[in-house]
Amino acid sequence: GINAEYGALRHDMRSSAHAVVRSVKLNPLATENLIKLQQDREYLQTLIGDCLTEVSQEGSFEGLIRATVEEREKKNKLQETILREEDARKNVRALQRQLVELKKSKEVETQSRNEMIAHLKDQLQETRAKTSMERKYIEKECQVQKVMRNKQCHVTESELQAELEVFRYIWRRKTKLTRKQKC
């Protein structure tokens, strides 16, 4: 009945008063707390004044019960908002940790790629150097072979020239002999 509602109301008012006192004790210098305390005091003063008027005129305190229910609903909504905010903060922290881990992973990956690039550049430089040496070797070998062929051709040409001279000599002799025989 009414006594139970009145007891619940009294308990809620005490809880609210204790919550206000705890809030001020935790951060007594905060301007926001002082403003909130003043607003709560003014609200409570108005509520008690309205309740006294209602009790004296109508003999009930339905307005006080209604105000208590409304305040309880506001408190529940605030509590839900606080819980959502805490969840959001936890999610943000988790995302920040994931971001840090991802960043570290990407740094390691980038470092690995940079090392691979450096290794490949070294291999390319080494391959270029080997290719250059091989090209120079092949060019020199080709030059040597060309010189040797030229010498061989020159020797062969000289031998052929000598043989030709021998054949010419023999031919001239034969021709002379044949002419002498005809005469």
C-alpha cells in the first residue's frame, strides 16, 4: 500500500542523497558537481513543496510517486547510457590495440619486403657484374679467335700463294718445254 510506496520513496531519496554526497566526495572541486548538486537541491525543494501542497489539499502524494518513477526511469536511462559508453570505450580500446598490432605487423611486413628488395638489388648487381665480365671475356675470346683465324687465313693464303707460284713455275716450264718441242 501507501506505506510500502512511502518506504520505497524514502529509500530512493536516501539513495539519491547518498549518491550526491559520494559524487561530491569523489570530486569535490568539480564545478559540474556543484552545479548538479544545486540543481538537485532545487528540484528536491520544489518536489517536497509540491508534495506538501498535494498532501495538504488532496491527502495523497501521487505527484511524489510519479516524480520518483520518472527519476528512476531517468536514472535507468542514464545508467544504460553509461554502460553503452563504457562498452564503446572498451571497443575503442580493443580497436586501438588491434590498430597497434596491425601497425606492428605492417612494419614487420614492410621491413621484410625492404630486406627482400635489398637482397634482390644485391643479386641484380651481382648478376650485372657477372654478365659484364662474361661479355668482356666473350668479346676478348672473339677477338682472339678472329686474330687466330686471320693468322690462319694469312698462313693458308701464303701457303696457297706459294703453291700457286709453284704451279705457275711448273706451268711456265711446261709451256716452255712444249714450245721447244714444237719448234
